[in-house]
Amino acid sequence: MLTMKGKYGLKAMLHLATVAEGQRALSEEIASAHNISKKFLDTILGELRAAGMVQARKGRGGGYALARSPGEIRVGHILRVLDGPLAPIPCASRTAYRRCDDCRDEKTCSVRRVMLEVRNAISAVLDEKTLAELVVLPSTFDDDVRELISNI
């Protein structure tokens, strides 16, 4: 399940993806725009900075900016940084695999098999989507809905 930390981090990254190149956004702006506690957001932005996804500058002209272009940042990577592995159970994880203590034979475990499918499906979506794609989705969606309504 997506945690609030992951959700807010994704919102913050999407906010930063809309900031003009060379500009920075203050955490107060991001927090206010998305109804996020500034203290919680500062923690999230700190983790994203430590992971090399966000740059921070203090002082005049300071704030936050993406460390790479929005087209190079995958949603799956953001969520792994903030929420950990995408897999619902440890034995289905590629990045944090851990054998289950109660499992006698992983190769025949039906629970593991279905959780691997879940993990692969989640990964197939989140690792394919970039911030750049998510930034344009709402406007494209709105245009498609307007066109559909006008044709009724």
C-alpha cells in the first residue's frame, strides 16, 4: 500500500517537475499547495535529497529543485526511496529479498507465486512512468474528457 509519505513525496516531486528550469521551490510553497505538513515534507525532501533525486540550496534564491530532468525520474524509484520495496512480501522483492521464515519450499509456494505476479504488475506500471508523463496526464485527461463531452 502507498503510504502518506510516498504519496506526499510523489506530489512534491510532481510539483518540482512543474518549476521552470533554473528556478527553485520553497518547501513552504509545496506544503501549502498540497496541504502537507511542512515538517513532514522537510523530512521527505531530505530523504529524496539523500537519494540524489532533489537538490537543495539555502539562503537567498534557495529552495528545492529536481536533480535530474522529469523524464529521467521514474515513479517506482521515488516510491522505493520513500516506502521501500514494491513487493507486498519480502520473498517477492527484487531489491530487498528475504526468505520467509515459515516457508518450507519457495519454489512451490502459491502465496509467493501470486505475490510475484502482484509485484511484477506494480513494477510494470510504476517503473515505466516518469514524472514528465505524470505532469502531462491531468491536462491530457482533461482535454480528452472535454472532447468526449462535446461529442455527446
